[in-house]
Amino acid sequence: MKLIELTDGSLVLTDLGAAVYFRALYESSQERLGEVARLAEIRETAAPRFARAVRRLADGSCSLPEALAGMDEAP
């Protein structure tokens, strides 16, 4: 598959191998963020401002300071 190659007696990751690795890492991170957002959604009735801040942070629509500030705002 040309993901690694043998160079001077050592295994070296090819550009394609690095791309495959980082793609898998990205997909894993996306899945984890989705689970965090679902957790916030499930518990939204108990802590609506917290849940909203977590969802916004997970989907990238705000930064951590913005999410924290949003939790302090009145509903």
C-alpha cells in the first residue's frame, strides 16, 4: 500500500502513510467531539447553558473563552 518504506535499514512513513494516519486521527477526534455534543444534548434539561456552550465549542462556532462567557449570560 506504500504507507511505509525501508530506508537505510529503518522503516519510514511515506507521505501517503502520514496522510492515512492523520486522517484516522482526525476522524477519531470528530467522533469524540460528536459524542461530547450528544452528551450535552442528553443533559440539556439539567444544565441548558452548559449544554449549549459545550455544543458550540464542539462544533467550532465559538472559542473556549466565548463558551465560558456564554454560560454566564442570562438565558
